[in-house]
Amino acid sequence: MYLTVYNEFSNKDLLTKIEQDLGLRVDVAEKPNALATSDAEKDIVATTAKLMIQTPYAEVKGLTKPSVEDAASVDALLQKLAGFGFSVTHRNPVTSAGCPMVDRVLLKYSATA
């Protein structure tokens, strides 16, 4: 599992702490999000994260299918991330075509949590 955030994430020091304390890889987008132009959109970009619960093919040699972590492991990690100010907004969101994305959990960061 790993956490992904936009380049504009509001608390970069927190990301370092998560990597150190939880041993969780954090991927930060290389470039700023060019599509967020309004203040509301910029706020979303600064406070949104995704917990990717699927191991990509590229990371596991010889794997023919991505592996998805079991629900108990995901729940345990989400509980730990809650202690850092993250809350779940969508667990296994769906695509615009209605297909569930079982490989991710969308999170919102709140500095006051």
C-alpha cells in the first residue's frame, strides 16, 4: 500500500512523518495540478490524498495480477492515518461508468483532526 498526494498538498512535513512512523511510501505528484483554478478546487487539491491498496505490477516480479491487501490490513492502516488527520471520503470509489475501483480509498486531510 502507498499514499499519493498532489504536489500542492498542504502539509509536506506530515508526509515525511507518515513515511517515518508508519513505514508507508508516499508519492507526491511531480508537477502542480494545472486544472485546479478556483479557490475551492485549490483547497481540494491541497487536502486530498489516495490510499492505493493495490500493489502495481511493476513492483512485483513475476506477478501476473496485482495483489490487493486484505480488508483488515486496510482498516488498520486507515485507523492509523486517522491519527494524522485523515478521514475517508470514498472507500472504493466508482468510475464515471459505475465500475468500482477496489484498489483505492480517497481521503481528506484536516489539520484540526
